[in-house]
Amino acid sequence: MRWLIFFILGCAYSLGKGQNSNLQKIRVEFKQGVQNKEICVNNLEILEETADSPVEKGYLAAYQIFMAKHISNPFKKIHQFKVGKNALEELISKHPKDPELRYIRLCIQYYAPKLLGYSSNIEEDKDFVMHNLYKIEDSQTKQLIYKYLEGAKMYSSEELALLNR
């Protein structure tokens, strides 16, 4: 009987670690998802099956937006973009104090073509992330986000110092 309990607990632990490693992989590949269709499709499929937390759903919305770039039909492209955008906006309205969700939106809005009209929260999110990134408990995630933002050149050196505290 005791071995059965340990087996069940071990399986549950392994499943939890698997989801966490999927999320870390998705975070790492976030920058490439918009350019690489294979990465985008793969991560979108993973997230559609496993996204449970607000952050996972935020990345799901981001990859839905990224998928728009890989669609050739302009009407389907716009529809795909709106699906992801609406999902991300709904998540942020429910979790406005989540720095990682605001980071996701910041990155998308910063690089979205201006004609899409999805850029109204750039300064707000930039400021929010700068003052709240330190609240992310996982140091690996915090460092990954910092490195991405540092490379994006959207922050001054003074802002980067505040962001990296």
C-alpha cells in the first residue's frame, strides 16, 4: 500500500515538473515564436493542451498572435491576431498586477505593426514591468525577461538598472 502512495505522489510530481519545464521552454522560445513557424505551431499545440495558470494562458494568447504572422490569408491573419489579442486583454483585465502578463503584452505591442492599432499600453506596461519585475520569484524567469528586454533596447540604461534590481 505504501509503495502505491509513493508511486502516485511521484507521478504527480513528475507531471508538475513536466508542465513547468514546458513553460520554461515556451518562455525561452518566446522571442523565436514570431519568426519560426515550427516553434510557434509546436508551442501553440502544447499550450492549447496544458495552459492552466494565467501566465500559461498569457503565453497561449501570445502564440495565437504569433500564429497570425504565419497565415497567408489576410482575413484569417487579422482574425487570428484578434483572437490572441482579446484573450490577452481579458487575462490582463483579470490579473492586472501580474508582471509577466504585462511583459508579454509589452513585447507584442512594441513589435506589432502600427497599422494594427495595438500599441496603446506600451508606456504603461513598460513602466509597470520596470517597477514590478522584481516581484517574480523565479530568478531564472526574471533573468530571462530582463535579458530579453535589455536586448530589445526599449529601456534606457537607468531604467535597465531599476529593472534589474
